[in-house]
Amino acid sequence: MANFRSHTDCPMLLATCDALRRTKVVEDLLVRRLVRKSKRVLEMWENAERDWNQTLYEMAAYAMGAPRNSGAFSRLASKATFRMCSREKGSTYGVEALLLGTSGLLIGEYFDNYVLNLQRDFAYLVNKYDISPMTICEWDRSASYPVGSPVMRIAQFAAIVSSPDFDFDNVMACRTIEDVSKLFSAEVGDYWQKRHTSKGGVPKRLGREKIVVMTINFVVPLQFAYAEVMNKESAKESAMALLESLPSEHNHIVSRWTGEGVPCTSAFDSQALIELETFCKERRCGECPLAKEIKRA
């Protein structure tokens, strides 16, 4: 393998090294990334009083809000908790009232009987749970398409949370993207479909691309964090295998490496390359698994 000269050589060096060494570097990077992500998950878990379902719920909310409204969704999940949703999940309507009412997004914008009923039911839930609603200015409502609007995302989230399959144990059992899709395949009600008919309509459920992103960003890190707590190496390997079954991400970071011929066939690879980029960006060559491997060669 060529001698290390500077971080600008890294893509070429990783592309031209033998497959065994490259696999070793990629696996090392991925584990580092998952360990780092799991630390953030465990911080959330501690803040949620070690309630795994609330942790799942908050992570799912954050992922639903990405990219513009992750922070707002997180605040929503802390105000209208998983436990509250569980008590109201006898119907999607009850969860919609809880989540949309807490978001503050219905006030002054929607005027029909369906929404008036949601607001009426939410007035009861405010007293039941002592909820302090959010304000409309906390949300980014600049989405070009109806499906990206925070109201539609919350309606989709309400449908998902209302499903009896949405719980921690079922997420831990996911081994394929199809397993994850089943947990997030709940459909929004006809009301939300009809509202946007004149604007091209909205999908009744999350699209596969969104589910892949959510799997990468919260399902796998959650599985890995739980495996860390339980000290189950087999569970860590299952989480990593789930990443390996997903398609590679496509962004400017990954392109910098693949443009030099670095193989990237799955999310396992792309997540490792994104982690590697952090070492290059911060000039942390002394800690970098690739630089260490180069020096050993």
C-alpha cells in the first residue's frame, strides 16, 4: 500500500488498497460511528428516565421532522409523550388531536368541522395532561410540497404511533427494510388525502426512501445502543447487517470518495465513509483507522 502523504490522498489510497484491508478499515469506521451515535441515544434514554419506548418515540419524531423540523418534532415529542399517545391510541383521531393540538399548527389556519373537532378534543386533552402547546413560529412551513409540510408529517406520525405494532420490541426485531416498512406503513386518513387533492395529493404512507433514511438514522442506532446496554454482540452484528442490506446514501461526502473509485454498495459503506470524512475534515490523522492502516502497510 502507498505511503501516507496528506489527507487529500486518502480517497485514492482507500480505493487502491487490497480488499481485505479496505474491509477492515470500513468495519472499524462503521463501529466507531455506531458507538458514537449510540452514546447520543443513551443520553436520550437517560433523559427519558430509561424508558425505551419514549426513546424510540423521540427518535422517530426527530427523524420524521428531518431536515427542516427535527428540533420542532423533538419538542413536540417531549410535550406530547409516548405514554400520552398510548392512552389515546384507541383511534388515530385521538392521537391526531393530541399531536396536532400540541404542535399549535391548527390555530388560525384550518377551518372545517374535522379540525374544529380536533381542537375541541384537544381542549379536553390540555386539561387531562396539563399540556403547554407549542407556537406556530416554532415550525418551518416553507416546504414546497404538501407531503413535506409539518402538518402532514404530524398526521403521518400520528398514524404510525397509533399502530399497535409501533413499540420498542418490534423495532428491535427488525432485520430487513421490509420489517421496518411494516412498522411505518400506517396510512393517513381520508381527510388528509382529500385536503390536498387539488395540489397533486399526498402519499397515504411514508415512501421507501424516507423509511430507508429513518432506518439508517434511528432504527440501527437504537438497536446498537440497546445491544451496548445489554452487552449483546450478536445484536450489534444484526444492526450492522441491517445497514448492509440498505442502499448506499448519495451525497457530496460519499461522492468525494466514490469519485476516486472507492467501492460503496450499501449504507454500511456510506456510513463508514461519512465517518471517515470527519477525521479528514478535522485533520485527526493520528486517530484515523485509514491512516493507521496505511502506516502499518
